[in-house]
Amino acid sequence: MLGVSGDVPELEGEIGLYKGVSSKVAGVANFFGVSEILALIGQSNDIDRTRADAPKAQLIGGPLSENTRKAKSASVVTYVSANDPPVLTVHGTEERTVSYAQATRLEIVLRKVCVLSYFVTVKGAGHGDFGTAFRQ
């Protein structure tokens, strides 16, 4: 989220020692990240995203289907703009925690606004378990 929200004033913090200093970063390394929370519903994975105690439901304060506005505001793709830094996305095709579709969706959105992006598909890899598949 930090990688694409550096130019969104309402997301800049107002506490701490560095008020007024931009949180914009120079680049993003996205390893199997969620890019669009609402799209998680119905995507093939090992987590029942319809439950109120699902991880992203806990993040936004309730079931995703009942909190669509909050889910959109907590989604990376909502804030993608042409001013974003380069993004490296690495995602396995056998991912069961965060669907591979999340990575492809982010790549489509980044390219649509001409953000420099690199998309590495790791065939046969799951959630963070790239093992020998990543080294090939």
C-alpha cells in the first residue's frame, strides 16, 4: 500500500517526528501481496473470505461484502497512479493464500497508467515457498 499511496495527502500521517515529510518510496517489492480486497471473495484460496473473522475482514472491521467502501479504500489498486514508483511483483502459480489473480490484476492496473513494473511468475510455487522453483 505504501508504494502507491505516497501522493495521497489524506493518507499521510499527522503524528510523530517527521510530520510534513513525504512517505513516498523509490520502489516496491511485492511478494504475493493482496492488491484488491473485494476480489478475494470467490478467488480460489485456503481462506474463507466471507467470514467476519477472516484476516482482511478483521482489517476493515467486518465482513467484506458488508464493508465494500472500506475494502476499496484498503486496496492497493484504488491508489495506483502514473506517479507511482517502479514495482516488482513476484507471485507463485500455486498460491493458495493470496490468489495469483491478485498479482495479475495489479500488473494490469499498473500498466494501464504506465507505471514501470516487472512481473515474475514462479511456476509451481505457493505462498512464500518458492524453493527450487524460484532459483530456476
